Amino acid sequence: MSNIWQTHKMSIIALFALVLVALSTVVIIPETHQAVKIRTGEPVAVINRFEPNEPFGSTGAGLWYRIPIIERIQTVDRRILDLDMERETVLSNDQQRLEVDAYARFRIYDPVLFVERVGSEDLLRGQLAQILTSVLRQELGRRTFASLLTAERGNAMNNIRDALDTQARQYGAQVLDVRIKRADLPQGTPLQAAFTRMESERQEEAETIRAGGRRDAQIIRAEAEAEAAEIYADAYNKDPGFYDFFRAMESYRRTFGPARAGENAENVGESSVILSPDNEYLRQFRGGR
């Protein structure tokens, strides 16, 4: 072995150097990443670029080659990435201090722009976190705390997402979604005061609805009574005799008849009335004479 080493030392060293150079030219791009080939500081190609309509395995992942020293490969994640914002204190439109936790989902769709302007996913997260905090303060500052408990919260999230997406595209990223995990009042007196105020507002709203119901009921009752009076008047004009008979029978039923559903049996149908046979009230018993 020593003779072989001595005889072919230079050839063996050259062979190892050649193997190392060959290995340094080979780059493996995984399916989960895209890559930018940079030559002397300038991006020249994108490998395994994310395409929305292309299935995995058909966009160029696998073995690629580069020229050592002259070219380098920077990989960029092509999956959906998370951005968790630290808890922030936000002042709502009704002057309530809210403790807000939010998160966003984004994807790097332009790796060249990303490499030129940011170059690191951690730096991109830092930039987006600052923008998200600012946009969140502006949007929630225009809304009341109570509105965040209704469907209006969805509109606020859409506005925040659109504003953040506009800024993120300057770095080659696309914001897919923004959500608020928690939006709570600070513990203690502010929280209890908010609950008390919300309860009072709901009671006032309920009383307003009840008052409107009573008003509508009075209007309906008055209209019904007016319509009934008109019907009675028309009936009287058509047949005064029948109308007089009907009203008398109704009076007799209420005076002498049994109690109907909803009437007090103690006060209906148990009174004693003493009248002479020729009393005007009993004339219908005499055939209307």
C-alpha cells in the first residue's frame, strides 16, 4: 500500500479533489422547497417554483447542478408558513383596552423578489409581524368591542388580511388568511365594567323592542276595533231589527249565560237579577215588542 501511495500519490489526491468538486456541483432540491440560482450576486434561475395548479412532483424538484464558487443555490420554503403575533394591547373605538392574539398564514410565491428584498424567512416574519400589528391597531381602532363578538368580526379580518397582503407582496409573499385567536379585556375592573355596560345596553335594547311591540299592538287593536265598528254599523244599516236582536242576545249571554274560556266564572252567570216582565231590557223575550 505504501508503494502504491508513493507511486500514485498525486493521482489519488487529484481524484479526491475531482470527486469533491463534482459533489459540490450537485444540489438536491426537496419537494417542499423552491430554490434560486444566484450567479455572481444576480438571480439567474428559479428551481421548483410554486405553481398553484401544478401537482407535486412535476415542478422540477430533485438533483440540480451549479458551478462552484461562481454560483450558489438559496432554498426558499414553498409551503404555507405561520406567523404568530405576540399579544398586543389595542384600543378599540369605544375606548376599551383589548388584549389581542392574532396569527396569519402566508406563502412565498416570488422567490426571486424574496431573495432580493429579504433573503431570510425569519426576517420576513419580523417585517410581517410589524405590519400586522400596525394594521390590527388601525382596523380594531375603528370598531367597538361589542362588534368583535358579532359577524362584523369577519369583515374586520378580511380588511386586515387585504392590507397585510398588499404589504407582503412587496417581499414576494402572499397572505392567505388572518385570524384573531383572542380579543379579551384585561382582567379586573375594566372587564367587569364592560360586562355591566353591555348588560345595560342589552336591557335598554330589549325595553325598546318591547315598547315597539306594545305600540304596534295598540295600533292593531285600534284598527281592529274601528273595522269591527264599521262592520257593525254596516250591519245595522242593512237590517236594524236583526242588529238590535243580535246585540240583545249578546247582552243576555253575558248577563245570564255560563262563563266562556278566559272569563272569571265567579263573576259571570251567577248574578241574580230581578226585573218585571214588561221591562225594556227583556223585550226580546216578548218577541221584540
